[in-house]
Amino acid sequence: MGGGIRLRADYSGDDLRALAKRSKDANQTRRLLSLASIYGGGNRTDAAQIGGVGLQIIRDWVIRFNETGPEGLINRKAPGGKPFLTPDQTRDLAKAVEAGPKPYIDGVVRWRLKDLVHWVYQEFGVSMSEAGMSRMLKRLGFVKLTARPQHHGQDVEALEGFKRTSPYVWMKSDRASRKVPI
């Protein structure tokens, strides 16, 4: 079995300890101290114990450190998933939502999430979930608006007769009625 991967020669154990002392990232500090023990003559098992990880993780840290230096030991942000739609397709979706559906073409009088998912599949051949569509619309700045329901037989003129017309007047009570309990 061959030896471990060598650490780069432009740093020493003292250099890594000094960097660990100045670091604001706890994970980077732990990794620097583990590698500093290797520079100090310790074995990788000891370094793994200091870092609280396994030997494979120490190997990964050594590779990252050799490639990019101490900055390679900072947690990187995950890139995330690939977007469902391209920027052009997203613009087309925003325009379609803004314009509203065409009942004679789309078969609906208002957009629901399931209708938009179906529209995206028909237009672009992209399959999405309703939850994904909801997140995309929120990212685009759209919010769900629902009209207040109104009965079809409601008489607007009759409603006016039931509205309160006189202002409510607040009256102070007499001094006699404001007795303080003893």
C-alpha cells in the first residue's frame, strides 16, 4: 500500500495554526488544525481524530488544500439544481400569466397552478410539479389573488338599505356610574 498524498510544501504546521487562529469559520479552523498535526509529524489517523472525521475525509481535505490552499477548506455553497426553464421560457411564462388565459385556446378562464403546469408542458415540453410552478411564480413576483365570491342573485340596491347610515357616537357615562370599588 502506498503512502498518503503529500501536503504542499509552501506551508508549515505553525502557518496553519496561525491561519486557524485568525479564521472566522469554525469548520475551516478544525480542518486547518487537523492538517497542522500532519505537518507536525502526526499520522493521518491522529488528524482524523482531531477533526472528528474519517480517513477518507482527511484525504479529501488534503486534496482541496493542495489545490486551492486554506480557502479550499471553507465550506462551499452547493450549486443547486438546474432550473426547469431557460430565461427565455421564463419570460414567456411571465407574459402568459400577465396576459391571462385565452378561453378558446387554453380551455380555462383563469390560471390555476395545474393549468400553468399543463401550459408549460404543451409549450416547452418541460414537466414540472405544481409546487415547483408555485415557487417559480413567487420568484417572478406573482401572488395568488382571489376575487371575493358574490352570489349571482345578489341585489346591489337592496344591500344599500342595510348599510349603517348614521355614525356611531361614543357617549361618556355619568360620574355617578363610575364608582370606584372599595
